[in-house]
Amino acid sequence: MQWANFSVWLITGGLVVALAAAITLLADFLLGHTGRIHPMEFSGLVLVALLSIVNVFIHSRDAWTSVVPQGITISAICAILLVVMSFSGWSVTAAKTSSTGERA
């Protein structure tokens, strides 16, 4: 049963790191340090974060029902989505270019 509790903490820790990354992305975007945001990559990350929030609530139930079958299914979906999105190079924003057209 302890492994079920630990999985909740791991998923929650990942969500906290994702929130910190989202706040940093928003600050960089508003300050003009990045280019435009790619909608497909950004929406994929938002979808994984929302699925992970649902996954935390599922994993917080009793030990067996927290994993079988919904917990494993949602965890596998999140992992597959992240692997597919990694093929784009994990770039949510376009590279900022200077006025001369060179990459910064």
C-alpha cells in the first residue's frame, strides 16, 4: 500500500515542477524573452498536466483500486503522450530572433 502513497507524491511533485515551468514560461513570454508559443506542443503539455491531476485523485484511493485499471491506464497515456511530444524537441516556444534575422 505504501507504493500507492509514494506514486501520489511522485505525480504531485511532477505537477509542482510543471507549475513552476509554466509560471517561468508565462513570465518569459510576457517580458518578450521568447518567440511565439507553439499551440500543439503547449496544448499537449496542458493535456498531460490535466490528466496527471486526475491521476493524482485516482491514485489517492485505496491501494488496489488506485492502480487497477484507471491508474495504470492514465499513467500509460501520459507517458505515451510525453514520448510522442519529445520527438518535436520539447520546444514550446519559437526561438527569439534579433532584428538582423540571426538567432539570439
